[in-house]
Amino acid sequence: MITKGLLSEWDACWFSDGNDGDALWAAAVGDRTEVSPREAAGIESVSLDDRLWVLCGALWHRSESAARTFAIDSAAMVSHLAGRPQDQTEHARLIGDLRRIYAMPDFAEQRIARTRWSADIARCAAALAANNPTIWEYARAAWISAENAIFTANAHLTAGAAARAIALADDAGLTTAFRTIRDAELRKAIDRALVALGPDADGWS
């Protein structure tokens, strides 16, 4: 189950930067000492971004491999938003490469491959940003989503970037319509995280 202690262990913002974590916890869940991920997902007083962060933290806490898969799947969802057709193909290739890297049984080989992959995606993203600044602004979240996927503890960043990429595809301005679409995509990401958690979505002992 998710507790104040667990959130503090994960370095949640509630318990850093001078925030009163106890007061914020009480404001969200009252006098309860623990909540399930599914209950946390439904706390309307907490932002969608923060709810997704908590769910991805729970996913990582319970299964690193499940969190990794969730991150990579989230990045894969936005390959079609990564720029020109050739950029989209490159994005999808890199995501496929990442799946193969994490399937490697030898950790040392996996670590070397991850380093090369990081350099590869940085090169591709930098080239797009330098040569096509307009397209880069449109495609930035898709590439950031892919980049975040290599850091498997950052499944929440990947899912959030994927949600933003989909929202940006419908409305490039920071308008009410954009925020509405973005929130809808974040809710979808939250639903996917709950599915990825499986039985743990309702808690664990």
C-alpha cells in the first residue's frame, strides 16, 4: 500500500522543498495511513501529473520490469508524432532497439548497449532540433518520451511526455482546449498504469 513513508522514500515533492508532507497527506486522504494505487488515482484534489507519478512509483516499487515495459510502451505510443516520416521511423527503430536491449540476459552487455543507445537517440534528436526547429517544437515531447524510457525509474516522465505529445498533436497552443486534451491523455496514462499494476492496483501487504 502507499503510505507517507513510501512517498518520502521516493522523494515525493510533498516531502521536499520545505513542504509539509504530513499536512498535504492529511488534506488528500484525511486520517488514513495508507491508500491503494487505485484509490490514489481517484483523489481529485491531487493533480493528474502527481497521481501518475505515484502510480508509476508504485509500479517501479512492485516490479522494475513492469515499470520498464510501461515506460517503453508509453514512448512507443507516440512514434507517429516524432516529426517527418523518416523521423517517425527512426523513433520507432530506437524504441524497438530499447526493447531488445532490456531483453539481453547479460547485464554488462546491456549496460554497454544502453550507453550506445543514449548517444544514438541524443544524436537523432539533436539533428532534428538543429535542422527543423519548427518540426522539433512539435515533436519534442515524443523524443523526450523516448529519451526518458532509458531511465527506467522515470516511467512517470515517459508516460507524461507521451500524453503531452498526443495533446500537442491536437493543439499546439497552451489553450484551454490543449489542457483539456492533455488531461484526457494523462487520465488514459493513469488507466494504463493501473492495468500494468495488475492485482497490486488494489494494494499489497
